Amino acid sequence: MAAPFVGHGDTTSVTEALARRIRGHAVRMTSRGKSSHVASVLSMADLVAVLYGAVLRVDPARPRWEGRDRFILSKGHAGAGVYAALAERGFFPVERLEGHYINGSVFSGHVSHKGVPGVELSTGSLGHGVGVAVGMALAAHRRAAPHSVVVLTSDGEWDEGSNWEALLFAAHHGLHQLTIVIDYNKLQSLDTVDATLRLEPFRGKLEAFGAGVCEVDGHDHAALLAAFAELPFRQGAPNVVLAHTVKGKGVPFMENQVVWHYRSPQGEELVAAVQALEADAPDA
Amino acid sequence: MRDDFVRALCELAVDDPRVMLLTGDLGFGVLDEFAARFPAQYVNAGVAEQNMTAMAAGLALDGHKVYTYSIANFATLRCLEQIRNDVCYHDADVTIVSVGGGFSYGQLGMSHFATEDLAILRALPGMRVVAPTEPWEAYAATRALHASSGPAYLRIDRAGAALTTPNPGFQLGRARWIREGKDATIIAIGGILSEAVAAAERLATLGVDTAVVAVHCLKPLDMEMVARVVASTPVVVTLEEHTTVGGLGGALLEACEALRTFPQVMRRVGLRDCYPTVVGDQAYLRGAYGLDAAAVVKQTIEGVRAMRQAGNE
């Protein structure tokens, strides 16, 4: 992952601007498509913006370039956010985002690689991304390749045993190429994480499984950049960025509201959401 | 058959560093040679089949040819969604190897009976389903699968009777005629082919001239074989150490529908829709659940009688 590709000027202003564009796309895409999971995208928008804006070494002109860092979105239901980031990074025209959720479109609600340059892995069923990322990290490990593998998960998907299988393996084999970013917004599909299936002490569990863990404010770009610059957190161990986030971040009436896991912003709601995001811009 | 698979894989690994063998903590005494000779190409993933299969997809997407190995249903049903989403949807070059087809582990109980795997794996788009009928064919199929790419399921019996000598003309997907016959054809998949051959020999003494066809590839099914069988004998009997739901018999009828041609009389011999509750060795369970040579003889004779009665009416 090495040096951020924006090597000059104010990196956070670049990634923050990217995050705002991702959020703007997210509310418009989910409104136009009458689709769910807008709050899940808003929750991780800063994480995705920092990764695609400054951390991941990827080349839009060569999406399959062998030396690229691999990124997997394991919380596939937030696919709109990755489609938006890839479009903004130039993997395909931004206008194609208008196809999201439309009949005959390849831009499915859950992220899919078919026909979408830059998507490494199709997901949607939770608990798949970490295992595949571990396989990719193992491949890099065997070839002593310098690239990294980053997988972004939700918090609720750590209910899945498959994630813990994967973390056991990654730690046993010392796969330091692997970085798991957890979007820890503490809200799942129907209720809070605490009320559904408690993960706390989450950090302690992850560390007990052998990960090097860095806790960070998942909306603070400077803090996120600093965290990624410190990799690996522990020598010879897989990394976890435990990012504390707010579900629905950036649109006040969606923040921490479980209903926005499924609800699509329509009419006045869309107008209000767009206004809230624009009010958040530094030049507003 | 296990050893034939491992022998082929060892030969392939010598020249192909892309070959990776992942085991779900099984293969005691079977995988030792591979593990010792190719330590960098061997990983014990632990008792964690979901992760083993997801990792296999990740390795394959990064240029490896990956084999996952476990017993019976562990390599397939336990991690079916990883096979579907991670392997098949991404057209990943992963061969899932399941040892212990049917009642191979007959004394171990229902958990270790692989009797729905063919039907379930066959339903996955992009998945090729291969179940060798003899030891040499397990070796040949392993080599042929390596020469191709994409998702595959290789179901091998723990042991397996050698019935024929290795056929240099072996082609992945092409069925083989073990013997010709004009009254009936028995089509068998996997190691239970030996029961079909025994049945045909007994039927010959009873005046029923019976062909035997060995099918090692359920998907894609050899359509030329289907057309030839239907055209050549009025009675067709399928035999599989597997449920009759969706396996060889079902696939054959689907193929007939696609070809718009059907046998005059068709009998599907396999495990009726149930979970076996008793244990025993493979031969015992084949007899107990009506899939041994005696059962095939009975079904074939009934089929021939039904056909002759229909002809007399």
C-alpha cells in the first residue's frame, strides 16, 4: 500500500471531497433505484474514500494490473458506495451509476464484478469476503508479492463463524499483507449489535484471535490516513482497523436510525438528504 | 481411487507451481507424500471448510490451480455457498475433491454418506461434476481436469474395483461402453459401476443381453452417449450410489427431454428419498438399500418384461 498516491498538498481535503461525492451518489442512486442500504453506504463512505483516494495502489487504466492492491467489499449490500468510488476514480464513466438497480443493469444492489471494472469480488452473502481475502493474501505471501489485500466488513457480519475461521487462519500463517477494516457502526438490520448478538469486547476478541488491532474514528480522515500509514500494526500478524462509525453519517435524520438500513430516500427526503450533504461541504 | 488421485496430483505439482492442495484436516496417510514433497503447495486449512473454500477462490483468482480436499459432505455441503458465490460465480479454477462417494464410509453413519452431492453440485452453473468409475479413471480424470480450468467437483470413492485396463483414449466427459448389448443398457456413475457389470453378467445368463456404460462425468453429460443408448436398447437402467432425486437418472431424463427422445422403459436405481439409519460396509449398504447387482438385475428384468408386455398389447 505504501505511499498515498496523492503525495502533495492536503491529502485529507482530497479524500474528504471524494467522500462527499460518494455520499451524494449514494443518496441519489438509492433514491432513483428505490433501493435499500443507503445508511450502510453513508457509514463507510469515509473509509472507502480514504482507501480509494489515498491508500490503495490501483490503476483505473489497468484494473487487473498484477501489482495492484486488492480491495474486497465484504458488506456487499453497500455496493453503491464502491461503484461510486470506482466511477470517481475513473474506472468507468460516472454516468453509468445511473444504471444502479435498473432492469437489465449489471449494477446490482449487492456488489458484483461482472461487467464492472475494478470490482475484485462479488459479495452479498455476509461472511465471504474475509476468507477470499485470506486466500489472496496467502497467494501474495507465497510469491513474496508486495501488494496488500484490504477487506471491508460490516460489524453485524461478525456473527458469521466463517469470519472467525478466516481470522484464525490468517493469524496462524502470519498474513501481515491482510488488512480487515471493520465498519463498526453498532447497528444491524433490525436492531443494535448489542441487542442482536453482542460482539463486545470486540477488540479483545480480535486480538485474542491474533490480529493487530488499531481503533480509529472511521470518519476522521487524518486519523484513518495515520492508521493506514502505520501498517502493519504488529509484526507477522493480520491487521484490523476497527473503525468506529455512525450509520447514516452525513444525513442527520438518517444517523443511527435503524429504519434507514432498508428505507430509500424519496421526494422531500431526497431533497433534505442532498441539502444536508451540501451544507456539510467546506465551500457551502 | 484416493491414491490414484494423489498420485496424479503429485505428478502435476512437480511441473506446475500453481497447483495448491488445501485439506480440511483430513487425509491421514493419504496426503503424506504430497505434503512431504510439496510443502509450499500444501496447506492444512484446519477443520474449517467454509474458509478453506473461500481461500481456494482467493488463491485461484490470483493465478493458482487449487484443490480442496475433504471427506464426503464436508468439502461440498458444509461450504456450499462458498462454492456457489466465491468459486462458481467467479469462475475460479478450483477443483473440489470429495473422498468417500456414496456409502464408502458405510460404518461411520449418515453424516459421512455422500448421497446428495451429485444433484446439489450439478445444479450450480459452471460446475463440472466428475465421479470416476474405476481407479485408473480417477487418475486420468485428475490429469484431464488439471489440463482444463474452472470450477469442478471430483467425487472419488475411497476404494474402487479395477474392471478394465486403462484406456489411452480417455476423454473427460466421454462415457465408455464396458460391454455391448441389445436388450437393455445399464448406465452407472462412480465406483458402483462394478455392480452394473456384475448385474449384466448375471442378466446374460438369464437371456437378457445387456450393455453397460460407464459415466464418469455427470455434468456436462455426454449427449452422444444418451442418444446412442436410447437408439440402441429399449430398456435403460441408471445406477448411482446416490439419491434418485436429481442425480444420474434425473440428468439422463433431462438430457432425453433436450434431445426429444426417450427410452421405451426407464428404471432409476439409487437410494430412495431417505436417510439410511443403519450402518455397514459399502457392499452391505448397497444391498440393504437396493442398489447392488441383485437389485439392478431385478429392475432390468422388470423393465424388459414391461416392454415386452407393452409390445404384445
